Amino acid sequence: METKVRFLAGVIFITFVVLVVVGVIYSNLEYTQEGTVKVVTKWGAIERVYTASDGWFTTLAPGREAHEVTLKSFTEKATARVTSRDNAALQVEIAVTAYTDPGRVAEYVRKYGFNQEERHKRRNEILAGMIQTEARNAFADYNAYEIYANQEGIQKRIVEALKPQLGNQLMLIMESVQIGNPDFLDDRIEQAASAVIANEKQKQAEQAKLEAAKITALTKEIEARTYANPALLEIKRLELMLEIERVRAEGIKGHQGPLTVVNGTGAGVQLQVPTRN
């Protein structure tokens, strides 16, 4: 009886130990989800960066820890307070969309830390400063009344300035920069600037109409000269005949029916093109 008790106790103890070991191993199993990587450190030093395609791994060894780093796109917004070239104060919201460079993850966490919340906070503070600086430089190139009409150029300059900075300093790949509506502290400037743009658009529309009218008038003048001068008309007829001969030489693929040239006297020159079966 005593032997059976000891045997049973031994079985229970071994089972307990096995369960504990399995539990410890399971609790230290790690895997990486799509859109993230995991940086594994050993006693604080980076050992390896695991991606989703690497499958599962364990941090069971002493001193090993896994730190998740997201590679998904994020958007950081900052309100830039700037002045125009003629010293009109305004503010504008600028949004930058980017993601962490997958090839520089180790460098990224070395610089900004293993804790994701602290890392993002430090990164976004620096990014906000960059946005402020480049927005100030870009808007300072234009007078207040020119800003609305040149938002595309301002945006382009900010993109060109921020893209290398994000790559070099923040290890980020920039996707886009969006600029909100400029808000002048003096509303009268904003109203006047809007009026300038409206007048410019009206001017462009009127200019387009004028150019179209000029082209129409010139076309009619050329047509009148051509039909008033028999020599010019004959040149046009010969040019058309030459084009017909060229087309015929090439087979006139897909054409159906005759081609007719009228020389102005009522008679016509016909070229009958055989249809394809």
C-alpha cells in the first residue's frame, strides 16, 4: 500500500513538473504578426530581428526579451505657425504619413528605445519640429496674397525637404504630406487672398476664350484665302490626291467604299477601294 502511494505521488510530481516546464516554454514562445517585427535582445543587446515569415521562436534563454516594432503606416499631424514673406501671420495643419523602414529597425530602436510608447513619443516630437521648420521655410517664400495660389508649390517644397530628413534621422519612409487650409490671423487677409484667386481664375478663363476666338478667326481667314485663290486650291487638291495614293499603296486596311476628291467644278475624282472578304 505504501509503495502504491509513493508511486502515485511520484507520478503526480512528475506530471506537475512536466506541466510547469511546458507552461514556461509556452509562455516564452513568440511569433510576429504581419505589419510588425520583433527585436530580440539578450542582456539588452540586439540579437536578431524576427519577421512574420520567420515563424515562431522562444525567449526562454536567460536574458532574452522580445520587443515589438510596428511597420504599419501612421499619420502625424502638427499645426505649424508661420509668417508669409510680407510678415502676415498664419497657421496651417500639416499631416505627414510614413512608416518605419523595415531595413533599419535595429538602428531605429537603438536610437529611440525598446519601449514602443516612449519610442513613438520621442519620434513624433522630433517630427513635429521638422514640420514646423520646413513649413516656416516654405511659406516664407510667398507674400500673403500669393499663398492660396501656390499651395501646390509649398507642398512640394515641404515634401522635398522632409523626405530625406525622415529617412536619415527617423529611419522612416515617407508616403505623403497633406497641407490643410491656411488660416491667417487677420481674416481680412484671407478674404482678400480669396478674391485675388477668384480674379486670377476669371482672367485665365477670359484669356482662354480670347485665344480660342483668335484661332477660329485665323482658321476662317486661311480657308477664305485658300478658296479665293485657284492656285492654292489646286495645291490642296494635289496634296489630297497624294495622300490618297499613299493610303492606297499601303492597302487602306479596314476602309470601306470610295474616296472622292472634289476639285470645285462639280466633277470628282474617285478611287474605288476593293473591300476585303
